[in-house]
Amino acid sequence: MTTPEEDEEGSGHARHTYRLRMSSTALATLLVEWDRCRWVWNQCVAESRAAHKAKQECGPAKLDKMLTGWRAGHEWLREGTSVPQQQIIRDFARSRAKALKDIKARLPIKQRAGMPRFKKKDLAAPTLNYTRRGFRLKNGRLHLAGGITLTVVWSRDLPADPSSVRVYRDSIGHWYASFVVPAETRPLPENGQAIGIDWGVKETATTTSDGHDLPHHQYGRKAADRLARYQRKMARRKPKRGQAASKGYRKAKRQAAKVYKKIARQRQDTARKWAKRVTADFDQIAVEDFRPKFLAKSTMARKAADAVISATKRELINMARKHGRDLRLVHPAHTTMDCGHCGARTKHALPLSERTYACTACGAISPRDKNSACVMLVRAGLIPAGVDRVRLDRSLNDRAA
Ligand SMILES: [Zn+2]
């Protein structure tokens, strides 16, 4: 399987992921390497907590120095390769910096990234990162520092020389190698077309072009029902605090992970196809900058819709960059209150049940989500309100009629 997915928005790098075939020797060696990395991570957690209490800094430079000391003091740690151990310190520092940033930004607790915690032996999934000097590719095989050789299933060519690789095990026990390569760019010819996109629950995307709306895909009721069933099983068999998980619980967890993975793959596939079509047909794209809230009181349907929107938005951003399209993210505040026609703002937010937007200032009537999609275009500066709207107005009025 290959999933070119970008690391972060705007990083200019893509990940290409391939299944690994693992010999028992390689597996055993990798797991020992992971144990050492996990120990380093846990040391970082302990040290940074102590530093916090003493009101001292605990940055990656300090932890790097500590690693040298730990390696000098423990022969078994020294027997492991230094590259993944140094990388896990990077990961730890990044994860801690993110948590600190969210605290500083005063995000509500539910939306904050948590402080890095101890990784427990049976709970933490193995992840090892190797930079360029820690691996090489030879005759189609992946050689990691420390004499570990892995067989990669090359389901697709690597488009460029990778700068790093992450070797990890997923929730259903499969191993993967995920290579970081520079993101491909293949600019498409300009066509002078612009599109506004609004995200929603019922329609994943409502756009200013009727032919490009994306209905919310149900991904088979069957898969969703099965997932719910396994999740109920897990809830029933949930181990008490401090007790080991039962065999039945672990089985239900594995099954749920499997179904979930299938749904996620279908979701990504649909999103990618749609993003491809949008970027091919429009060279200016105004998109609502949707950010899921993960509220505890959110319904399952809302959570599922949020996950679909996030995945679709990510695919669109990546695809637009790849094809050199002008994509602008629009802040979502008041987009349901503004008129996409004249720019006037209503005094009160429309209730969700109200599916039509009727402007009291200019008299324009359009379906609520279509109006919001129009607002995206105006807000992104792609169409000034009230100017050059003939084509759009017609399509909106046709729908409203
Ligand atoms: Zn208006």
C-alpha cells in the first residue's frame, strides 16, 4: 500500500508508505531497538517533569547531552543504534513544544495536545525513525543501522531519494516503512476558474459549482454497524484500572481497528478523487478553514462527518500544492450570516433548520450552504461582492427556484 500524505500543511514533503515483510530475526532486533527508544522517551518524560518542577528549561539540546550520558552509563543502551534514539528525542521535544504552544494559546483543554506521557511496554506501538545516515536502500531492500534488513513491498515506485524513514507497526499488527521525499509538483495550465467551498455534515462539501458538490459518503452502513458493535464489545469488556486487558477485549479492539482502517482508506480514496477533479477544473480555490472541535458532547454522526471533512480538506490542500493551484483558506466566522451576493451581514445567525438564505439587503435568495460557498469566494478576494457575478447568480437562482 502506498499513501502519499503530507507531513504537515505547507511542509513541502510527502510520505510514501509501503508494507514490510518481516523475518523473525529482523522483528526481534527491531523490538529490542524499540525497547531502548521507549526507555529514552520515558527518561525524557521524567527529566522534563523534574525540570518543570525546578522551573528549568529542558530543550532538545539538553536532552541530547543527557542521551550521551545515558549511553555512556548503560551498556545495553549503547548496544543500540544512536540514530533512532536521537530521533525519539526530537519527537519528544516536538510533542512537548506543541503541548506548550496550545497551553500558551489558551485553547480549551479538549482541543489541546497533551503533554508527552510515559510509553508503556504493551500499549505503545513501536515507531522508529531513521535519518539519512541511519538507513540505505540496496537491491530493493531497506537496511537500517544496527544490521537490520527489511523486505519492502514496493507497491509503487518511490518518486525521489528519501531523506528519512519511519518504521512502525499499526494497530492491527502490520509493519510499514514510511519514506519522506520532497513533494512532487506538476503545475497544471491556468483556466481562470474559481470555486468556493463550504464544509458540512449532510454534504461534505457544498461548492459554488453544482457539478462539484461532494455528498457525505456513508461508507457502507455495514462497516459502520460493525464498528459500533466492536466498540460496544470493547466497552463491555473494558479492563478495570490497573488490571490487564482480557483476551476478549483485545480481540474486539483488533477487530474494531481493522474495520476502522478500512473505512479510513475508503474515505481517503473518495477525498483524493474529488480533490483531483476540483484542482483540475479550477485554478483558484477558496476553502473554509474548518477545524474539528472534538467535543465530548458531539454525536457519533458529527464526529464521523468531522473526520471526513478533515481528510478531504487535507487531500485538497496537498493536491492544490502539487498542481500549483492558488488555494486560500477562509476563516469560518460569520460565513452563514453574510450574504454571498452583496456582502451584508444578518443580525442573527440562521438556525440550522433554516436551509435557505434570504438577504434583507439585496433580496438574493439561495440555499444556505450555496450562499456560504459564495461567501468563501468573496472573503478570499477571488470575486469582489457585487461584481462579475452573472454566471454564479444564475446557477444559484436556478437552484433556489
Ligand atoms: Zn445580499
